[in-house]
Amino acid sequence: MHEILQERARATRRSLLEAAACLFAQQGYAGTSVNDISARSGRTSGSVYFHYASKEGIALAVVQDGFATWPNLVTRYGDRSVPPLERLVALSHEIARALAEDPLTRAGARLWAERHTINVDLPDPFVLWTTAATRLLAQARTGGHLAADVRPAATARTLVRAFFGFCTLTEALEGPHALTGRLPDWWQLVLPALQRDPRSGRIPARPTAVTRPHGSNPPAPEPLLPARTAGDGPTARPTEH
């Protein structure tokens, strides 16, 4: 009986969390009330307060739950048979997809942006992301693929912050589903600055499949953007929508 009650409690907390994430992502923290979360989840307001005590507590739980997926996401890009800069590009596409489609990730990003209106300390969303980028850049340096003047830790911090700004502005101007389509433009500009010899390689336009479920069919080859060289004309761009 105790296990059944625990499972019910977990299910209730999950439904409240998912309802709150959807509302926070759509309406923001100030625009969402406990009654809204209650109505969206189909649970009573008493149930909301029983499990989370306050709206601030729900916001914190949404952010923490979104960050709980980061270790699994990062470890998917640990396959050393794939060049580290390709893995960095692939990771960026995965992050952009989550920012566009995953309610918890979207809610976490919006809540962090509104953190000064929330009476609770929210965790820094960029720590694991920056650590993963630093590790991949360091591996690229060890393999001789990183430009000599690129410092992994400092560059990772700048990349993560600039990339988040790129995603935020792209969503504001074009909507969330434009994010992944705009990433080739981002990497066409940024990646040659990271590479030791930008003319020798090609730039992934879509994430490289660095892992796949056991027994699944091999992924189809991903399209690549040719690296630009001095004197080249404008690179062909994706069709504008």
C-alpha cells in the first residue's frame, strides 16, 4: 500500500510539474497563478500546495527538473570516434531543439530570464553546458584541430553566452521552430574561427549522429556546408521561410 501511495504522489507531482512548465513557458512566471496550474493539471489547489508549498517552489522544481537531463544529454556526446568540434555542433543542435520543443527546457530558460521577479535562487543553467563545451574544445586542441590562440575555457564561456543570445533573439523574431534552421548560419560564422585550418574541413549543417540505439539502422549522411576560403563568393544559404 505504501508503494502505491508513493507512486500516486510521484504521478501527481509530475503532472503538476508538466502543467506548470507549459504555463511558465507560455505565460511567464508573473502571468501564471497556482489556480492556473491547478486547472491545467486537473488537480486541486490544495494538491499543488501540498506538494510544492508555493509558486516559487514550483518554479524551482521546474528549473531543477530540466537541468536533471543535462548529464544524460552531455554524455551522449562523448564518443571519441567523432571529431570533438563535430560533437560540439551536434550538441548545439540538441540544445536548440530542446529550447524549441521541450516544455521543461523552455520554461527553465524563461524562468531564468525572469529570475529577478522570483523570490527564490534559481541554479545557473549554463554550468554543465559550459563544462561540456570546454571539454570538447580541449579535446580538439589535444587532437591538433583547434586554432592556436583559442583557449578552451574562455572560449566555451563566450560561445555558450553568445549562442543563448542567438537562440533568444531568433525565437523572438521568428519563433522557436526557426532555431535549428538558423544554426548553420551561426556555425558558418563561428566554426572557422575555432578550427586550426578552416580550409581543410567541412562544417556540419545538421547534428552528426554520434550515438544511436543498439540495432537501429545507420543514420543517413548529414548534409555539410563547405568551409569558406579566401576569395570564395557567398556560401549558399538554406531556403528562407
